[in-house]
Amino acid sequence: MEVTNRYITIKTQVDGEPKESDFELKTSALSLSLDPSSNDIIVKNLYVSIDPYQLNRMKSQSSSQKAIGFAAAITPGEDIDAYGVAKVVASGNPEFEKDDLVVGLITWGEYSLLKGGKYMLRKFDPMGFPLGLTAYGGFFEVCKPKKGEKVFVSAASGSVGNLVGQYAKLFGCYVVGCAGSKEKVALLKEKLGFDDAFNYKEEPDLKAALQRYFPDGIDIYFDNVGFEMLEAAVVNMNTFGRVAVCGVISEYIDATKRAAPNMLDVVYKRIKIQGFLAADQMNVFPDFLSTTTDHLRTGKLHAVEDISDGVESFPSAFIGLFRGHNTGKKMVKVADE
Amino acid sequence: MEVTNRYITIKTQVDGEPKESDFELKTSALSLSLDPSSNDIIVKNLYVSIDPYQLNRMKSQSSSQKAIGFAAAITPGEDIDAYGVAKVVASGNPEFEKDDLVVGLITWGEYSLLKGGKYMLRKFDPMGFPLGLTAYGGFFEVCKPKKGEKVFVSAASGSVGNLVGQYAKLFGCYVVGCAGSKEKVALLKEKLGFDDAFNYKEEPDLKAALQRYFPDGIDIYFDNVGFEMLEAAVVNMNTFGRVAVCGVISEYIDATKRAAPNMLDVVYKRIKIQGFLAADQMNVFPDFLSTTTDHLRTGKLHAVEDISDGVESFPSAFIGLFRGHNTGKKMVKVADE
Ligand SMILES: NC(=O)c1ccc[n+]([C@@H]2O[C@H](COP(=O)([O-])OP(=O)(O)OC[C@H]3O[C@@H](n4cnc5c(N)ncnc54)[C@H](OP(=O)(O)O)[C@@H]3O)[C@@H](O)[C@H]2O)c1
Ligand SMILES: NC(=O)c1ccc[n+]([C@@H]2O[C@H](COP(=O)([O-])OP(=O)(O)OC[C@H]3O[C@@H](n4cnc5c(N)ncnc54)[C@H](OP(=O)(O)O)[C@@H]3O)[C@@H](O)[C@H]2O)c1
């Protein structure tokens, strides 16, 4: 048996802000008969996560591509792998059977051919889906918050940011977020329980804005954005302040934008600036899971999702991340179960 | 009785690289008769420590001046306080007697009039002089080294840097330092036991230089310098690398120089960049003292000092820090006991 697979690739390496013309929808025939000893698996993709860091993998040169396996360069014309949920349609691996629901690295396409047993895939467990671990691990493990501390979150209505703010509030911190529209600001304040929020696009002077929102200084800055926001946060930081660098989306699209935080502040205020990856936070996974499921069950924590439909929507869904089009976790729904 | 006190002040705030004409030698008469209940003390200065951070106190505006008391602005025309060793010549404080040797905040002058009991002064204890605590605390507490790790130290022949390198070697790390002359490089390699060293002034491309000296990457960077050196170190850092930001001397003299380390590296390699002050390291003081005295006694640790003579030499001693004139701990010897 054979299916037609429609999938997205990049036409060339992408070095600036991504645009529709960087992407291409391709079609190929995919045979579903696998050699039973091949270890290959074919899955039908259901939901695919849309993540800003993929842009760094699309660049012609990025030091991060060398740093860690999953950040390896994406090659024009080839599959774009991404985290998602899928259903097994053919399996050459005895551990997986047809119709199994799985999570792991699949592709920006309708089907994924995962070859040779080196794929990262496991059986789907509705409780084991690690969305939110970045926010949880980054906030608790890297920022090491104390109750009452003042927390600033950027890209606060985004997938990671909204959860950081919610976890921080539930933990007992004072939380201010910034986001790129008045609707997002309203969501943060009215629905997600942030103490305050502002639209950074309306602030000509970010340092002054943060001074207004944090007259007593910032203890923790959860950085999703980098560049000027990071610089402005460091200026407003209290002694022994902590910056968790989760990502620097404003720098992804423009290599000339580089945060240059005042190192005199870093020394005199003994600030810690620390990068982290969700992948390193597995030790808090059990905590994360129990806290998160409890809060979701009692309605104290809100899941904010932003879902596009169909394989054609991958490019616009992805591009939209860099234009602030999404609110909450961006995903593409490729097919119904 | 009265003495003539010669002392150094700044003429105006100093915003760029300091030069001789920024300083002035003044003379004043100082009465040695103190009201016995005044708590004032007059000391004769013997040795005064010369420190780069003082430049930040001489600036018209520096965020660090607000961050912490001892970094408060220095006012033109007034005494410049600095750490040193002195001898009490008159005391209105029953805790101190004439001829007591003391350490603490004295001044860039022949005598210091320390007023109203608010001075930071204590009896001199040859074992209690905390030179080296910056290096020890910064290296062990902030960098948290493991044996065999690769350590890079900048301004490595300086007061803090040379000790960091020596402590790191004695602890069992691989250590490379950089310094500004071939004589300094020779000192590091031949006398102080560094595994390697290089003259950064002869390296047109610091990133490439560090890649040559650290083909397997840097685990710990002890930063005394900032700007390009910090950027180059971050590029060459290993995963979970640590940067202790002790100081950024190259940024002190030029506010337009700002380190903009690649935050993508910081995230993907989970780098920690942390500022610290020696003043926070008092918890390791006992360790520091016993390790240091042991190593000094057995000749494994070398004290490197660079001493200028006389009150007139304060300006050139200080200016020399920013020109690399000193090797090891810079001090001015104002008088013999
Ligand atoms: N360390 C890790 O393990 C890890 C894991 C996941 C994600 N991340 C990082 O975390 C950050 C957020 O990721 P996410 O998946 O949660 O994405 P997201 O926040 O859901 O989407 C990106 C959001 O960033 C904001 N943004 C885009 N360009 C911006 C700019 N130039 N300046 C300021 N804000 C901008 C937009 O919202 P506005 O409307 O507010 O502008 C946009 O909605 C990214 O930097 C990502 O790389 C790190
Ligand atoms: N955090 C703390 O508690 C603390 C305490 C003490 C000192 N510090 C900091 O530690 C650093 C070293 O202080 P120190 O007292 O030990 O001084 P030092 O290293 O003995 O003297 C300064 C040395 O820095 C080097 N240098 C000067 N300008 C430079 C530039 N533009 N680029 C590169 N190197 C330059 C020079 O050596 P070369 O010949 O190698 O250029 C000079 O000899 C300073 O940044 C200082 O502020 C921090």
C-alpha cells in the first residue's frame, strides 16, 4: 500500500526573519510496506508543535547547531523534524504496533517515515506530554524563586511565558509580564492572574517601563526575548537577581541584535544569568506533572493553546511566532485521530 | 601637635581612561589632638591597595555607585578611601591605641582622619588580611570547579588573576591565562605553573586564539576583563560552562564597550554567567586562610606584589592598572612603619 505524503521543507537556508517564500509544500509517494526487521516506522501526524528555536536550525551557520543534537541544521529539501503526537500506520519495530498513539520527533508533514530505530518516539501517555516542563523547570530550578519575589516574564502570552507567569503566581510571587498587543495584555491580567502586564511595543524606553512596573526592582527575569529587554531587565534587577535565559527570540531573526547587559550591574548586584534547556529538567518531571495536573484539575492553571489546521498552515504558523500572531502554545493540527 | 598631610584627590569626575592630570596632590594641616569622646581616629598610612574598581567610583554616573555602599561616588577635592594598612597616631576611640597596626578603609594620602566611628577598621592580624579572597571565593564558590576542568583566566598576571590561576592549578585544573606582555606570559608559565599563557595583545582574533588554547573547550572562565574577551570565551565554552564575572576592566575606561555574549550559546550550552563580590565570600574565609597559608608556607603558592613608593605615586600606580603596568597586587607604600 502507498499513501501520498504532503510535507513542508525549506527551499534554502533562512537567515533573517522567515517568510512564506522560504518554504515549499512537497508531495511524495510513501510505501507503507516496511521490512519487518528494518526498525523503520511510519506514522500519521496529528499534532505538531511549532517552536521558535527551529529558526536557528534553518540558518546557514549557527553555533547552537553544533552544541546539541536536536538543534542540528535543517537541510533544504529535507524533512523538518519537530515534536508532536502521531499514530502508527506501519511498523518495522516490534515495540510499536499499528494504531499506537506516539509522541516524539515527527515531521512538518502528513506522514513521517522514521528510519532505523534512531528516532525519538514513545507511546503516548496523556499525562506524560512534557509541554510546560520548560516553564516549570526553568522557573523553579534555574530561578530558584522565593515567595514574594518580583518576577518579570517576557513573551508572557506565549507558550512558555504564560505558564511561567501562572506558576510564579501560584507559587506566591509578584508577576508582571510583557506582550505585544492589548488583547494579550488583557489576557494576562484578566484571565491568567498576572499582577500586571504591559505592551512592550508601546514603550519607547524599556528601562523606564520596567522601573515603573518594578519600583522595588526585579528579583527574577524569565527571558524569552533577549536583546533590549534583557538589557533593560538587568538595569532594573535587584541584588542577587537571577535571569533564566530560556530563549532570545528577538535575536533569532537578526544576528546583529545582541544583548549587551551592563556587566557592572552583573558584578555589583551579583546577578546570575543562566541558560537552560527543558531537556535538562527531567529530574523535576514528577513534581512538574503532579503540580500541573492538580492545578489544571482545580482550574487554577489555564492551558492556552493556539492551533492551526492542515499541513499547508505550517509556514504561516511558524512565521507567526516571530510576528506575535500566536497566543499560547502554537501547534498545527494535521489530522484528526 | 599638628602634622602636614599630603593626599591625592580627583580634580573632576573621571569618565574615560584616567590620566595624571585628573589627579591632584593636596596639602593640609592635620591636628593630632582629638576629642577623646569623638570616636575619630588618625592613622598614618603604610600600604594602600590600588584597585581598578575605584575608577567606577570616579565616574559622573555609574549604576554601580548605587548598588552598594563601598562603591559610592568619589567626590572631586575629597579624600579617596581605599583599603590598606596603617598605624594609629591619635585615637578618640578606646578600642584603638596609638601605635596599633590596623587594616581597613584608609585614604590615598599620608594620613587618614577617620571620623565618627563609622570607619571600617580593625586591628591588623598578619593572617587576617583578606587579599586573595576574591580569587579564592570567586573560583571555588562561583565557578564550582571539578578536577581536570579547563580554566581560562584573563588579566592573569594581575592581583586577582594570578591567584585564581595558581589556586586552579593546585586544585587540579588545566589552566591557561592571558596577559598583556611577553614578560607576564613568561611569569605565568615559568614561575606560577600555568599550563599555558598567551599575550592577548598579539592575538588579532581572540575567538580563534581561545580555540587554539582550548581545543576541547573552556569549562570555567574567570573574567577580569569583559568585552571581547568575554564574548570570545563564551563562544569557546563547553556545555554547563561557568563564567565568574569578577570585573570588566576593559569596560571601565570606555562606556561604549559592552560585552554582548552570544545568548544562543548561553542557552544551548546552558552557560552560567555570574557576578560576585569578595565581600560575599566570607563564609569561605576560614578555608581560604588555611589553604592559602599552607600553600604559601610550602612554597606552592607565590605572592606576586607590585609596590610603588610614596604618596606622589598614587596617580601613576592607579593609571598603570589600565595600561597593564603592574604585575601582581598593586600597592602604594606610603611610609615605613
Ligand atoms: N530553553 C528551552 O528549553 C526552550 C524550550 C522552548 C522554548 N524556548 C524559547 O522560549 C521562547 C518562547 O518560546 P515559545 O515556544 O513559548 O514561543 P511563544 O512565546 O509561544 O511565541 C513566540 C512569541 O514571542 C513574541 N515575540 C516574537 N518576536 C519578538 C520580538 N522580536 N520581541 C519580543 N517578543 C517577540 C511574540 O509574542 P508578542 O506578541 O508578545 O511579541 C510571539 O508570540 C523562545 O525564545 C524559545 O526559543 C526555550
Ligand atoms: N568582584 C570583586 O569583589 C573584585 C575584587 C577585586 C577586583 N575585582 C576586579 O578584578 C579585576 C582585576 O582586578 P585586580 O585588582 O586584580 O587588578 P590587576 O589585574 O592587578 O590589574 C589590572 C590588570 O588588568 C589588565 N588590563 C587593564 N586594562 C585591560 C584591558 N583593556 N583589557 C585587558 N586587560 C586589561 C592589565 O594587565 P595586562 O597587562 O594583562 O593587560 C592590568 O595589569 C578588575 O576587573 C577588578 O575590578 C573584583
